Amino acid sequence: MSTKKEVIEMALEAGLLPCQGIHTGDLKAFAKLVADKKEAEMQERIDKLHSMYELVCQHRDMLMAQQDAMIAALRGQIQ
């Protein structure tokens, strides 16, 4: 279920009915604002996680390169 539909359902459950002077268009506009805000928050979290993932991958690659260099050095000492 979309955030927009959830907000409309919550408003109706709270008793915010069209007969009380709140029009369906008002509820839909409010629900869209809430949904847009939640979407922006989720995108910000996704972007942050992506940045963290890239940093971890860089760190992993650096450690693997160090390990490869150590193995190559040890092989050179053995031969």
C-alpha cells in the first residue's frame, strides 16, 4: 500500500470526513505531501547507504592489494 493511501485511510479513521468540511481533494493533496516527504527521506537513506557501501568496497580493495603485495613478497623470499 502506498504512503498516500495510508495517509488517506488514517485521516478517514481519525474522523476527517468530507462532511466535516474536509474535501477529498484536500486529503489527497495532504497525502501527496506526506508521501513526497517520505520518499525524499528514503532516497536520502539510500544515498547514504550507497556511499557507505562504496567506502567499504574501497577499503576492501585496499586490504586485498596489501595482502597480494605481502604474498608476493613472501614468495620472493622463498624462491
